[in-house]
Amino acid sequence: MTVNEALQKLLHDQQLVGIFVLVGADLVLGVLAALYLGLKNKVEGFKFGRLVDFLQDDVLGKVLPWAGIYVFSQMYTGLAVLGVDLESIATGIWVAMLAALVASLTTTLGDLGLPIGNIPVLGKALSRPT
């Protein structure tokens, strides 16, 4: 499979759609949460720096590497790392990325005043500074 064909397969994959839905929802709700907290606490809530951090961490730090591994796994289907084929590795990374994006979205919903049950703290995504 060529790079072009692998990219076309990526663009039509439902995994990418799921990622875009979660990233888009988190982005929109994050901006709303920043504005809401700014109005509620009478402080500057929205900062472009936090938006850039979100895009850097979630898009450049999670989505882009997964997409690269996905394309590579489509081009070299028989290649395995330590006995695990690349497609399984790409799927595992996708699952971990989804978990991180859902955790980020859950935090954002909590910032909006819509907490979701008793979810345990999972690293930086669900912890808040005191």
C-alpha cells in the first residue's frame, strides 16, 4: 500500500471520526468552561495560551503520533514489534488516546458545573490544582 492509499484509508476510518468528535467537543466545551469560570469568578477565564496548550497536548501529542503509526501500519502490514503487529499497536494507542480524551472531556464538564459521578483521579487529566 502506498502512502497516499494509507492516508486515504485513515481519512475514511471511523476511529479518526471518533477522535475528531471528542477533540471538537472538548475544545468547544473547554472554551465555554473558561468563559463561564471567568464570568463566575470575575477573573480573566479565557486565555489563548491554554487553547494552544490543549492543541499541543491533545492534537500534536496524541492524535498526530497515532495517525503516523496508523499510516505506517497500513503500509507495512506484515511488520511486527516484539511479536505484536503494527495494526494492533495502533489500535492499542487509539484506545489509550480515547481514554485520555474522555478524561479531559470529563474534567471540562466538571469545570462547567456538570460533574459526572465519582470518577477517580487519573493523572493530570482529572486532577485540579488546589
